[in-house]
Amino acid sequence: MAGPRRTGRAALVGAVCAALAAVLAGCGAEEDPDAGTNGVGKLPAKKIEAKAMAAAKRAETVRLSGNVVSQGRTYKLDMRLAKDGAKGELTTKAAAFQLLRVGNALYLKADAAFWAGEKGGKSGTPDEAAAAKLGGKYVKVPSADPVYKRFSGFTDKDVLLSSLLGLHGKLTAGGRGDVDGVRTVRLSGGAGSGGTLDVSLEGTPYPLRFKRAGGAGVVRLDDWGKSVDLKAPAKDQVVDYGQKISGNG
């Protein structure tokens, strides 16, 4: 009888071990950070960056929002960008205004105080009369005017993304996170000092959040591919100021 009992115990032990192994294997699968993802998290950092930038470039539209420090100025922006234009808002310490570009036509809507400064010229004396005509209206900005050159980049999807999303220093990847519940893999430049970029691990590997180097702001990127309604303002809301709207200098 001893032989059969030992055989039975061995079979029981074997079954328990097999079950335990299956459970442990299952736990290991659940802890895999790339389980159920688009797989980019397994790639080298440079390839993840390349895929994210390619996805961003292919996308027809995106919403970009956050804070950006540029040339000593801090901008709060919320822009909806498309291939053929953009619309949204920019806020600085001194002013807040709306930008709209439809094709090559750029419109800027701000209060009279903003335009008083723009019309002051080298003298720095505000032109209150001119500002009163422009305040609260969509001003069609001539392409040769300094205002156009200063703000049109905020309405150009490719220009804005390429200027904001650059990582500096040795590129590394591996950290996992999430942006609004979407799992991400994090790229870091220079161990984080050169900026960090969260790339979606779900669906298309779009960039979702970028922390710029040197404390130069954090931007969010969402609504990839969603329609942006772009149309010129009603004629009674537009001031066409001719060839030049900035001050006399």
C-alpha cells in the first residue's frame, strides 16, 4: 500500500507545483508594463522619439496648451492647430489676445491697451486713437508686419511642435506614467535636465506631455486628429489696417 500512497502524494505535489507555477506566470504577465500596449515602450529611446515625432507630423490636427517661456517672456497658450491654420488664445503678463489663421490670413483680436503699445512706435507713446479702432476687433495682420512675424509661428503646427518638443542631451527611456489615464513611456534628455516627453503607449504613439528644459514651461498635447473649425471672422468684426499696423519705427 505504501507505493500507491507515495505515488498519490507525488501526483498531488506535482499538481500543486504546476498550479503555483501557472499563478506565478500569470502574475508576471500582469506586471509587464508593456502588456496590451502599442509596443513602443520596448524600443530604444531614439526610436521612440522618432516614432512620436513622425506621428505628430502625420496628424492633421492637435490641441496644444500650457505655459512656455521664450526670450524672457512667459506665454500661456491654448491653441488648436491644423495643417491649414489655427485658432486659440495667448496670454502674457501684459496682455491676452486671440489668434486665428485661415490659410495665410492671420487675425489678431486684443483689447485697446495691447494695440496702444503696438502703435506707439519708437517714441513709446501709446496711440490711443488708433488703438480704439482696433480694440475688440479681429485685426487682419499684414504678412510684412513685425506682428505677423512675431505671432504667426504660434499658429503653424509644424513650426510650433518642432520648436517646443526638442530634447537635449543623452536620450534615455523606460519610466512609465500616465496622462489623463493614458499610459505613457517617458523619454528624458540629459537625465531630465534636457526635458522630458511622455509618449502614448496606447494606440498611436503621440506625444502627450512635454516638460521643457531649464524650467521653460510644460505643454500638453491632446485632441490629435480632431476636427478644427477654421473660418474667417465676419466682415463687420474685421479691421484691415493695410500694409502695416505696428508703430512708426
